[in-house]
Amino acid sequence: MTSASFLLNGVRVELEGTDPHVTLLDLVRERGLTGTKEGCAEGDCGACTVVVRETTHPVQSSALPSAYRAINGCLALAAQLPGAEVWTVEGVIDTGLGAVKAATELHPVQEAIATTGGSQCGFCTPGFVMTMVASYYSPMVTDEQSGDPGGEVLAGNLCRCTGYRALRAVATLTSGAGSVDGSVGTDRFARRLHDPVVGAVTAGLGSAVVAYRPSTLAESIARLASEPGLRVIAGATDVGVEITRGFRRYEGILSLDAIRDPIFSNCSRAEWSITIGAGVTMTALEDFLRDGGAPLARHMLPWFASRQIRNRATVGGNLMTASPIGDMSPVWLAHGAVALIGGRSGIREVRVSDFFTGYRQTAVGADELLVALRVDDDVVPRGGRRVEWVRKVARRNRVDISTVATAFMVLLDGNERVVSARLAYGGVAATPLRAIGAEDALIGAVWRNGDGHVADARARLGSAFAPLSDHRGSASYRQRLITGLFDACLAETATGSDR
Ligand SMILES: Cc1cc2nc3c(=O)[nH]c(=O)nc-3n(C[C@H](O)[C@H](O)[C@H](O)COP(=O)(O)OP(=O)(O)OC[C@H]3O[C@@H](n4cnc5c(N)ncnc54)[C@H](O)[C@@H]3O)c2cc1C
Ligand code: FES
Ligand code: FES
């Protein structure tokens, strides 16, 4: 494979000269592979879902060198494609490009959808098939909070004909069926999992709009300093929407997804802390945290977007959007995390509590990159315990932006007295924030309703923020959520009869 090309259903596609803004969805459909559909062009509906085979991320637990991941074709940009291996619905039932075989040779997932009546008008069906094909080859990530594993797999796919019951049943039954204890089955997709993948290569696309894809942080930072007009992308789940829905075009693109410096692309554990690379995807983070660390992140991640988005969205991209309603920002605030910011003179540290400098603004300079986050352990006081609590309130259960999101980390001693408290909120101000006054009032409080300090903290929460009204919720609704969520946390986590 030449550097600026990718594999589409096993056939090489040249990218040289391609505008880096072009989406994978468009590239696929231009080649007559129209099974992949455009529904929303912003990552919401899943009709554009395709599968990529990727090198297993170093932080992930799989023993295999590669894994299939469902992604949204509408948000993956040509700049990110060199070296990729992409499969569309045509490739799943076919050994060549586009020629359909007999129905008896359907993939087991397709067979199951067909026999359970899981497809009606069929517009969304290819997207559902591809999401389930990816999960067929990897054990299902169950979401114990929802008790709805099929729903978890399919959260990123919409079907307006409401075939959900059958589709969820199929997702539950087929998820992981092609993979047993890390050793996979024998079909042609399963066999491929044993082969290494070319993986992201550092090819830039030489078109009228230049795209760079360096393999090191140093090169990326140098490029940023020498060409300040470049638009940085990581997973492009945010920037992709600017391009597809906002019709934005940039002078040039600097893609970070081929960087291999471990501090950026890996997670690591030290005795009292973990470090999470800014280039780590949410899926890889979920996998890493199964062995412990950053419990608030572990609780929030299942509610973050969909599997397709989590397969691409990075920890760094999320923080850098500085969205007041980003879900992970309250999590990192409540963990007291530290951002590692890289520039030409090295790496500097900024607490996440000082990271957001204004509406959608951060402490990262124009010639700097966010490199990693460090999360120090909140050590439980002797005989005490840790209250770890997150809640995301949105209009839809899944794949929706928060109205208000909270993350609380409270350390209690053996007498249930508060030793330290971090109460972080998103959706209540121009930036994600901690309620410092209420946190201070809690110190020494007995963690239960009726304690005077707790009542004081609650009163302070009531005036801590001045939320705005928007289409996600009125200011007064948000105001009620600020104290209501604190009450809910207390009710769920306080012990004894005074809950
Ligand atoms: C359908 C859908 C659902 C979503 N749901 C959620 C949700 O539930 N919760 C939530 O919080 N967000 C959600 N998002 C928003 C988005 O997916 C996340 O914010 C995501 O983590 C962004 O990461 P990314 O790698 O894709 O960023 P990109 O889109 O690649 O980049 C985002 C911004 O960060 C900058 N950037 C990226 N990496 C770096 C770096 N290392 N250093 C400096 N700058 C950098 C880019 O220049 C850009 O300004 C959703 C988006 C979509 C499309
Ligand atoms: S077209 Fe809707 S998610 Fe891509
Ligand atoms: S089968 Fe018609 S939209 Fe899903």
C-alpha cells in the first residue's frame, strides 16, 4: 500500500490529491457503495456506520493485534485515512467490491436481523449491521447501569421504523459471538484479527488544502508553530461536525491520530496516580479503567455519546473543546486532575480547575498541544470511604448533550465526616466549574441530611452559579438540578436513617 491510500473492502483506494476535508462516507458512496447512508451527517443517527480494523490500542486488554471498531463514516475525514482498513456493508457479504452473493452467505448478524424481522424500510439497516458486526468480534461492553446491553451496543443507531426490539435482541445475542475468550472464530473476518494492521501512516495529503499527520509530538508542535493557520484534529468528532454541518474549510489540517509518543497515545499507572494520554480514545480509556483508577470517569463513560463516537473521540479533544456541557470536564475537575501541556520549551502543568479560561477557551496556547491528564488517587482516610457520584441529565437517555452534568468526589473519615469535597458541574456557567464555597462548607460535616454544615453547603450551592436558559433547559430548571442532584447524591450515598 502506498502511504496515501487505504483499504476499502480489501481493495486499495488512492487518496493522493484528495481534499482532506472529504468524509469517508462521501469517498465510499462515490465508489458506488451506497449501502452506507447519510442520515444526519453529524454522528447522531448511525446510518453511515462502517467498520475499521485497527491495531489494538496498547492500553487495551485484548491479546489480539487488531480489533474491529464501528465508526461514523460521516465524521471520519480523508486526512485520517491513510493506512486504514475499512469495511462497508457490501464487504461483509462479499469477497469483492460490491458484488452481492446469495442470501445463504449472509453474515450471521445479517441472517439474525433478517430472520427476526429487524429490518423494515431498510434505510438504517446497513448501519445497524455494521455496528453489530464490530461487536460480533469483540465481547460486549455491558453497561451495568442501564441493564440494557443491547441498547448499549446500538445507542448510536436510530431506526425511525422502530425495529428496536428485534434489533436489540439480535445485538444481545450476537455480541461477542465471533470471539471467545480472546481467541476468535474461523470466518474470514475473525482470521484477519490475528494479522497486524498497517495502521495510521504519516502520509500528508498533497491537495490544494494540505494535511499533515506527524508521528511525534515534537514534529506536531513544530508544525503548529511554523504554520499557525492549521486546524488541529484528533478524533474529529467535533471538528467533523463543523465541516459537515457548518461547511467550514480550513487552510490546512494537522491530524494528531498517528502520534505514537506513549505519553500522548497511551495510559500508564504509577503508585498513586494514572496518566491518560490526550490522544487516547474514550473506548480505550474505558478498557484501561477496568483495572481501576479515575472511578468518576469509569461511571461517566457509558453515558458519553455512542460506541461509534467513543471509538474515535479522544480525551484531549473533549477537554480542548472547553464545552460548558462536555461530560468529562466535571469528571476531571472532581478528580482534581492536572493537564500536561506541551510546547517548544517542554511540558508544563496546569490544574484542570485553572484550565478553562473563558467560554470555549483554555490555557493551551496557539502553538501548544494538550499532551496528557494526570489523575492522582484520592486516598481513602483510614476507616473511611469515598463517595464517587456522577449524573448526566439530558433529554434523551443516550447520545444527547447534557443539560447539567455533575461529578462529586467526597472523602469521609471513619465517623462519616467530610475530609475533602470536590463538587463539579457542567451546564451551569460559561465553563465547567467547581462549587468551591459549598465544598468548603462541607469540611467537617457529617455526610447526611440534617447536618448543619450539609445544609449550609446546599444553601451555598443554590447561589453558586447563574445558569442560562437555552433549548436544553430553562435557567430555573438548571438551578433546581444544581441542588436536586446534590440531594440525590446524598440520598443515595449517605448511610443510616438520616439519608
Ligand atoms: C453525536 C455526538 C455525540 C456527542 N456526545 C458527547 C457527549 O455525550 N459528551 C461529550 O462531552 N461530548 C460529546 N460529543 C462531542 C465530542 O465527541 C467530544 O467532545 C470528543 O471528545 C471530542 O474529541 P475529538 O478527539 O473527536 O476532538 P476533535 O474534534 O478532533 O477536536 C476538538 C477540538 O480539540 C482540539 N484538539 C484536539 N486534540 C487536541 C490536543 N491534543 N491538543 C490541542 N488541541 C486539541 C481541536 O483543534 C478542536 O478544537 C459528541 C459529539 C457527537 C458528534
Ligand atoms: S449520517 Fe448520521 S451518524 Fe453519520
Ligand atoms: S428499518 Fe426503516 S429506518 Fe430502520
